[in-house]
Amino acid sequence: MTVEELLEQARARIRRLSPEEAAADGAQIVDVRSETSRRRDGVVPGSLHVPLTVLQWRLDQMGDRVLVLCDHGYSSSLAAASLVDLGVDAGEVVGGFEAWRAAGLPVVDESPLEGLFPEGLAELHTHLGGSVSSDIMWSLAHEQGIALPTRDFWEFDRMVTVSDPRGVPDLDSLDRIYHLTELIQSSPLAVERSVHSAIGGAYRSQGITTLELRFNPMKRNRGGERDLDHIILAAIRGLDLASLEYPQVRAGLILMMDRTFSAEQNMVIVEKAIRYAPRGVVGVDIAGPRPGGARYDYTAICPHVAAARAAGLGVTIHVGEEGGRHGVEELHEVVDELRPDRIGHGILAAGDVELMAKLRDADITLEICPTSNLLTKALSGEDAVRETFGAFVEHGVPFTIATDGPEMMRTHLRDEFELLLRLGALGRDEAAAANTRGHKSAFA
Ligand SMILES: [Zn+2]
């Protein structure tokens, strides 16, 4: 048999639709063109991209009715016939993508992230206070009868997010936003719902399959009025519920100490983290404003970090986000004295070759949150983003990408990667490596 005869036999067994008919048909268009063609010429909106080599193995993704689309309409005939042989209602778009485009039907650019994250995304740095959508926050506030500063949802939405695209003037302004979300999350009910919705939302909207949520339980017990254990157990219930609904997600909780807290208060948080480690608390962290704006003495939490580590918890530390010279000194101290597994932000290290060597040698992963850093002015602009990532790539500093709180920062993890690719701060391989690093350096 010649290939022409084979083609004729194949075409006799499949549905053959013109591009216009295909567009109106409603069947799933399965695009089997090469990645090069898709990136060069664009894609049909809503089409599914499946390499020809694995077409028959991806039936579960395709739905009941399928129209195969290739470049010119030859390989699609053979591919569709092979699907018909497997019992699928399959056809082809006659003339392929070329005919589709010639007919003036819609074509969009392929997402630059297409195919980059086969294992799903990993988000290791997101604060519970910044991870819950405004509408859920609004309902939670009303359910608890919390007196809000406004009766208008949209005004509230602006209050609990960084709504000005120019960002906030400083970290203290961000702290005031957190203060409101923490107030709303200050009950067992609210904490449970917040954790549950943050995990579900991350998986549904971003395909995040590794997620660590951090929060300070002591900032959610109304100054001691609520019992700390009830707050933490509520978070664990939210985690458990989400793990039943979204078994694909590996999620964990990180309990945060605070730079404004006493050593005793912070030790209580570490003790709680250790106590609930078997239930889903996977690590500890510290954040918060510097008391009096002075350089923070991170050696004050050496015993805390040692206790957490001895109990098998992961350690990540907010440091090197801002603070100029103070910030760089603090980074050195944290790396030398605390030896954390990961560092929240750490972007100031990009200006210090010795520090970058230390981070690389100690295999400490930086959790970098580009949009957050731009909004708080920790990074001055696009050039600073490129320079920072350029330095880390050049010096082999391990890093992963995160949002810091997608709802508050009005971003999503995929947006962060798209931003970095668009700016040329990372290449595709580097972006994929940063995400893989995220899965690998998770505590959960
Ligand atoms: Zn943070």
C-alpha cells in the first residue's frame, strides 16, 4: 500500500470538518503540531496540545469528541483514524492550522509557560494573610460580626490587597494591610476556611501541587483571647479537608515567629510547631517589622531554630528583603549562625559575591517573590529584577519563585514566571529548574 492509499483509507473513516465547521462544532481541538510551530504561528484558543508521539496515551485528557489539527492536514488524518480505531469519536480539521488561519479564525499566542511544569507548580512562600480572596475574607468578616472600616466590598477589596499598581511606600504599609487580614482570620472558623480555600484555589487556578502556607498563630488569637491550640488545630483541619478534596497537592503549614515578639513568645510558637509536627506543621519562620527600625539580632533565635531543627522541622527565615546595609549584615548572620534550609527573599545577596558563595555552598534555597519585591520597592524596577536573577544564576545560588500571597499582591504564580520570562530575567530552562527546586526543597 502506498502512503496515498493509506491516507485515503484513513480519511474514509473519520469526520472531516472545514475550519469554520470545526470552530462551530464544539469538539475538543487537539493540536499535534510541534512546539516550534505553535510558538511561531500561535494556537487555536482552547485547543489541547498533545505531541503526536503520545497521542494515543493521552485519551483521558481529551474528552469524547476530538478534532485533530496539524500543520497542513495530512498527519491529522492518520492520527484521527488511529483514534477512531480506539473507539474515539475523532475527526480532523481539513487543511490544518494553515487553513484555520487562512479562514481568519481566531489565533492566540501560546502561553510562554506551555509545557514548562509537567509536575505542577511549587509555591513555598505565601502568607495565609495574603492568600485568601477578598470575597471569602469579606464573608468571613461578616460571619464573625467584625466591624469593618467600610460597607462597600470594592473599597474593602482595595484595603486588603496592594491595589495601587505603583505598590506601597514601604514594608510598614504592607504590615497595615496584613493587620486587617489577620484580624479577620482571628478565629478557628476563619483560619480553617482560609487554609482550606487557599490550598484549593492554588490547585484549581494555578495547578500548584506543592504548597506551603505560613502564618503567625499569635497574631490570630486576639491578643491571647483565643486559645493558640484551637487556632493551630483549625488550620490543620483546613489542611486535612483540602487534602481529601485535592489529593494531588502536597501541602504543609509553617508557623511564624515575629521580630517584634520576645524570645519567650517566639519559643511558644516553636513549641507549638513541634507539638503539631505530626499533623502537618512542617517548618518555622520569622518575619515582621524591625523593632525601632534597628538591625535585628538574629542570634536571639538560635535556640529556637535549634529546637525546631532537632524536632525535624524545616527552617526558613525572612531576611535580606530590604534594609540596605543592615539587611546584608543580617543575611550574613542568618547564614553563619542559623544555617536555615531556606531564606524568604534574600535578594540583597545579589550584591555580595561572598554571600552568594556561602548560599551556594550551604545549599540554602532563596524563596524569591518578584511582584511583591517590586510592589514594596525592595526591587526598584525591571532592571533590578534582571540584575538580581542574573547574579544568582551566574553564581549558582539556588532559588525558587513564589508570590508572598497571591491575593494580596494581585498576582499568581504563573504570572510571576511569565513576568520573569518576559523581562528576560530567566530563560525557560532556568524557570523550569527554579520550579523543580521548589518541589525539592519543600518541607511538606
Ligand atoms: Zn513573606
